[in-house]
Amino acid sequence: MITAPPSFRLTRRAALLGLGGAVALGPASLALAAAPTDRRLVVILLRGALDGLSAVVPYGDHALATWRTALLTGRPGQPGGPLDLGGFYGLHPALGGMHTLYAAGELLPVHAIAGAWRVRSHFEAQDFLEMGDGDQRIDSGWLNRVAGALPRPVHGDNAIAIGATVPLILRGQAHAGSWLPENFRPPATSLYEQIAALNRHDPVTGPALADGLRERGFIASMQGDGRGPGRFAFAALARVAGRMLAAADGPRLAAMELGGWDTHVAQVARLRYPLTQLDQGLIALKQGLGAAWAHTAVLAVTEFGRTVRENGTGGTDHGTATVAFLAGGAVAGGKVRADWPGLAQHRLFENRDLAPTAELRALCKGVLAQHLGLDQAALLRVFPGSGGVTAMAGLIRPDA
């Protein structure tokens, strides 16, 4: 297995448990669950907080230039400018493959969306994102509960994870197995202890490692510059996932992870790498699925957005609303779904963030209802306490 690209900045999550998982998979991981249906659902967790205003640029909002100068890449048609989505929004130029999906009606960006939580901690917000709740902690992930809501397959595990751990979103009562490449073995616990001891007195790495080892684990969310040999890891995993999902007796649910979105510094340069990974990964997933792409929905979500204002180091800080992507041959795409709140100062959330006008559970519930056929009772089991959240309509093509 190829090695992950080097990290610019040591984070607690990178220090955490991903020393093993990161060496094997870099910023990417994959988990799969079986279900007796021809419909496929893939959830991609974008760890680190994607800046929705850079991924899907609202260039038609004149207030955008008030808050951002170093982060703007021009207008559609200009060199390096966004790829037009119909006169108001444009995709980041690194998302050329997704722009092709959009033109084919297979991509639906959902803008100004946020989870039910209002925290700015990656760790708390990612927990809530995977548990499917913003008020209380739940001992299972919402995609695991989806697997439990569908009839159990006759053969095989309900879930299989490729990586060092099963992500929280797929943990729960539905049985989960795991698989690692033959040439990878996780390091012994003593190695983590030795690394922590060696760095204990370092003012930078010491606290990061100590804090990281205290946190409950996820697959590492390593950041890289895209020049290392791990730059194709996500696309490779996506292609494998597509082939597994396409098999007649293969799994039907998958969770993937892609890190590198925490762009506090030099965002223009740093954001291109994970965006390119996501773009290549979606195209590779489509190729791996083949004809099954027509019966597939892919949901890419992040824990929260980033500030509207750029900071003093050419980046953005933790924010609130952002963009989510729904892709696939089953998706009613080719448009941007948004109740746009505007970027004028009096429209900002807490005078700093893109204001949320849509909720992530509404998007997820709409996909689960229209694509997998879950009824209201099942949706409430998947997302407890969401009775007041109405499922989004019109996400899936009626003929899919």
C-alpha cells in the first residue's frame, strides 16, 4: 500500500490513532455494508470542514468580494476561474469531472446547509455528523442504522471496513467485519507510547500527540500537498468500492472518508489537493460501478463550513453553513439546490459565517426515503428526534 503524503501541520486527529491507518491509506478509507437491494448508497465524509464558498463559488453574490480577495480565483471563463453552473454559482476549477457530472444531470450541489449542531470543534461535530444527531450522543452511526432498517442479506457481513477501524457512521448493531491489505499490519500500542515519550518535551508535537491520544479514534485525517505517492489513494479506493458495489451479491452501502479540508493557512494552494482527490474519486467510483451507477446515489458531507471572511494567513477558520454534494446516476441533478441567504454583513450567521438555510438530516432523510424506500418510522429510527425535520423532496429521479 502506498504511503500518505506528508502533513503540513500536526493535528490531534492525525496524532490520534491514525498513525497506523494513515500510513496505509493516507486521508482515505472505505467501509461497506450489504443490503438486499439494487439501489446503492455511498456516503463520503469530508473530514476537516470544507469551505463551501470555494467549492461552489457564489460569484453572482456581489458581497463575496467584500470579504475575500486572496481567495477569489476570478469569474467563469477567466483563466483559473470557476466552472459555471448556470449564472450565479461556479464549481472550483479542480472539479472538472464533477462539472461533467453536473452537465449530465448527475450532480446536485446543496448549498447553505449545516448540521443541527452549533459547535466549532472538529471532533464533536464529526461525532454528531456520524451519529446523526446534534443534541445527544448515540452509541451507533446513522448509516449502520440504515443497514439495520433494511432486510438482512442472506450471505456475508452487513458491513466491512477497509482500514484500521470501522468509522463511527457504520458502527452499531448491524454486524461489521474488517479487512486490511496483506502488506499492512497496525503498529503495536507500545509504538504509540514510545512516539509520545520521544515528543513529550517538544512544544509543538508534544501537546498535539498527547491530546490526540486522549481523543476517541477515527481514521486519520492527514493533510498533504498532493505531490506524494498517496495522491491517488482515494480514487483507488473509490474504484475498488465501485467494483464491490457493482457485484450482484456485493454490498449496497458504503462509507468513505477523505481528509485535508482544514484550510486555516494558504487555502488557495492547499484546497486544490483534496478537491482534486474528491473529483477523481467520484469519477473512479462511477467507472468501478459501471452500469450500477444508474442505481447509485453518493452523498458527500462535511462537519461544518468555514468563515466568510478570509483570515490573515490566506485561509479561513471554522464556520457554520457549507455545501454538500449529491451525485450519481439516480440523482435528479444538473442544478444547485439552495435557499441562498446572501453574504451581506447583516445576513451572516453570528457576523462571520454563511447562514444555514437547510439541514443535513433533511437532505439525508430525503435520499433515504426516495432512494432506499425508508418510511417515516424507519427514518425516525435512523435519525432519532428528527420528527420536526422534513425530508427534502425531488432529490432522486423517479425512473432511477
